[in-house]
Amino acid sequence: MLANRVVETLDQKLDLIAITADWAYSRYADDLAFSRITTTTRRQAMSLVKKVEAELAKFGLETHRQKTTIVSPGGRKVLLGVLIDTDKPRLTKNFRNNIETHLYALTSQKIGPEQHRLKRNFVSLIGMRRHILGLIAFAHQVDETYAAKLYTLFNTVNWNR
């Protein structure tokens, strides 16, 4: 909440830049997104990027060019690790594979929690457990049905072996 308060003026300026150019602006933490329903040119998109970068610089912030992407209308749109290119947000295949790999290892008779912790370089079982629960909680925000299956599997883990 404090971070949001600090950048409130920046949000207002970026929103004005976006609206003026017929874009929509949204932000989650330090991830900024600009979108629009109507088509645009790459030149117009780059013009917006430059205006946004200039405004960020005024606030003493800098962009990470390698994270800046312009996605064409038919392109795969991922925001905060969630696919947003259809009517309903979806988890990426990489996210699903990662969490399913964790759960496979944790429930495997051959691997189990301690071996998986060591292999994945977690400092503690508690830390690993919290991390995986966080992943499932994130999945729950996007796909409750899928997350329910993950919770069910997670609850079968024998953490004492």
C-alpha cells in the first residue's frame, strides 16, 4: 500500500499519457501494462514507450528494456505470468509444469520432500512448503478448479519422511 501511495502521482501521469493516446494503463507493483482494443502501429506503440520512459525518468526510475515488449494483435500476451490473450485469463504451461513437477517430487516414494528440497536448493522444508503453497494460491486466483486439484495433491504430501 505504501509503494502504491509513493507512485500515485506517477500513475496519474501515466494514465493521462495512455488516455491521450487511446490506450489503457494498468500496473501491478513494478509491472506496467498498456493495452488497447483498436489496432495501432509499431511506431505509435514505440512513441508511447518513449513517453512512458521519459515520465519514469522524471521520477528517478528506469526501465528494463529487455522486459519491454510490444505484442501484435495475434501474439501471445502474458502479463504477470498469466496468459491474457483470450476472454478468460489462463496459467502458462511453464507455470503448470513447474508446480506439477514440485507436487510429483513431493508425493513420489523415490524422491519425497527432503530430497526435493535439496535438489531445488531450498534452505528449509518450511520455506519450500510456503513457496509451493504460494504458487497454488496464485493458481487459485486464475483457475479455481485447477488449484483445487493442486491443493488436494499437496495435502497428501508426507512432510515427515
